[in-house]
Amino acid sequence: MLIIGIIVSILREKSNAIVSQQNAENIDIDQAQIKSNSIIQSALKQARALLVNAELSGIKEVVRTRHDSEKLEQAYEEHLHELVKRSEKHLEYTTRSIEDHYVDLFQKAEKQIKSQMTDNQQRIINELDLALDEAHKLLTTQTQATHQQIERQLEAEINDAKKLVDGYKNKRMEAIDRQIGELVIETVKRTIDKALTPEEHTDLVIRSLQEAKQDGFFT
Amino acid sequence: MNSVPLIIATILKYAYTRVEAEKLLSVFRLLSDAYFYQQADARMMESIIEERFRHALDTTYYFESLPELIQLAQKSSKGRIYETIHDVSDALELLPVLTLYVPTKLEHIYIATIGTWVRGTINEKILLQFIISAAYRGGCGVSWKGIMKDYSFNHFLQRESRSIQSLIQNV
């Protein structure tokens, strides 16, 4: 219908143009009118033909369209159904994937956490071992140093005590020796003059002089 | 004739100490006096000495030396006799003296033994000087050229002290 209207409108415009032209040029009105009627008739005829064709086409189109719509609807439904199924499958797959992913993630996380814990434990153990080694070394060093210091102190104290004892012993021994010596000398002195003859006195004097000579006393 | 060396040699032949040498020099003076101023012969001279030292102890060496001293007196010059005696005295003063500290007085015979050893070992013209000191038992103290050293029993005891201490400790 729209097309027909357009055609009529075009024809009218043409007619009007022609009329206007005829009017302007003062051409034979009758001929022009007949010609225009003929044109109009022809146009109407064409228009009707066009209209019929259009209506037929429209009907066909409507039928076809209706038929297509059903098919489309059916296809749509099938597609929708398929889509739903696929969606379900996809959802299921996705759910499973997510589940698997999360299970895997949790497993990995658990593994990683365990590994991390193991690493941390090992690191802590290593650090503790190091700390223990250091502490052991430090303790050993300090123990050795303390031991050496104690040994030195003990040695010094023992030496001091030994010196003290030795000093006392030496003093006592010197005193005893001196006393013994004095006693021996006194005894000898008391007996020597009585016991020795003049010859023996003389011999002792010569022995003393020999000793002095050996000492280089007379050089 | 200078008789001083001969007189000194004779004195040193019989005397070993400064005291003995001075005594023999005194004997020589007496002999000279008797010879030059009493016209005494050798026999008289011996008698004078015997009388003079009749109570003296340990005078054997006087009389042993008399023959030689009488001869020396007789050979001396009367005018120079005292000068000679003075020179001998000075010469004796110059002889080296070894001083010995001994615990007891020794008779001449023992002094001669010591003196013989000293003159044969140290110096043939040495004179001894004995000082009695009980501190030098078992030996003697020796003084020579201004240095004195104890070589008595104390010295030997000190020298052997370690051995003695060791012996005492091991008893």
C-alpha cells in the first residue's frame, strides 16, 4: 500500500508537472488530458498490478513469515533447550571445574602449607641447630676459658702455696742446717783442739795454704 | 864488704817468722857487741847467748844459727856494725810477710815445716806472721798482700755444706 501510494504520488507529481508544463507552454489541453488520462489509466493499471503483486507477495510473505516464525520458535525452543542443556552442562562442568579447582587449590594449598610448614620447621630446626651449635661452641669456649682460668688460678695458688711451703721449708731447713752446722762446728771446735796434735795442726795449716794456692790466692 | 845480704840470708835460713828473724837479729847484735866490745871469742859468744836465753822457750834455732852468726859478726866491720844491723832490720822490714791466723801457738819445728813449704811454694824470702785466734780451728786464716781469707774448718764446712746437708737429709 505504501508503494502504491508512492506511485500515485509520483504520478500525480508527474501529472502536475506536465499540467504545469502544459499550462506554461499552452499546449493542447485535450491532448494533454487524454494523454494524461491514458497515462493515469496505465499507471493505475500498473499500480493495481503492482498492488496485487504486492498483496500476493505480502500474503506469501506473511505465510512464509508465519511459517518461519514457527520454525524459528521451534528452533528457538530447540536452541533454547539446547542452550539450557549446554548451560546446565556448562554449569555442571563449571561447577565441577570450580570444585576441582578448589579441591586442587585446597590440595595445593594444603601441600604448600605442609611444605611451607615443613620448610619452616626445617628452617626452625636448622636455626635451632645453628643456635644450639653456637650456644654449644660458646658454652664450650666459655667452659674452656673458665676451665683454663680456673686451672691458671689453681696453678698460681698451688705455686704460691708451694712457694710458701718451699720458702717455709727452706727457712726451716736453713735454720735446721744452721743449727746442725753450729752444733757440728761447736762440737768440732770443742774437740778439735783437744784431739789434734801439733803435727796435725801443722798439716791442717799446710792443707789450708794448699787450698789457698789452688784458689789462686797467692797470685 | 856488704854483709847485709849474707846476714839476711843466714837469718832467713833459721828464722821463718818476722819475730824469729828479729830475735836472730837481736842475737847477731849481742854477738857483735860481745865480739867488738868485749873481745869475746866464739866460745864466749855462745856462752853469752846461752846465758841470755837460758829461760827462753823454743830457742833451738838460736843455737843452730850461732856458728854462722858468729862468723858473720867476726867478719863485720866494727865501725859499721850498727849501720849494718840497721840495714838488716830495714831489709827484713821489706821482706814479704804472710800472716797466718792459727788457733794455737806452734813451736818452731812446726813453723819451720810451714815456712819451708811456703818458701818453696810461694816466695823463698817470705816471712811468716802468726796470730793466735781460736776462730780458725781446723786450718788457718790467710792474709796476703792486704787480702784475708778464712781457710779454717769454717771454710771447709761451708764448702762442703751441701754435701753435709745432703748427708744430714739422707740420714
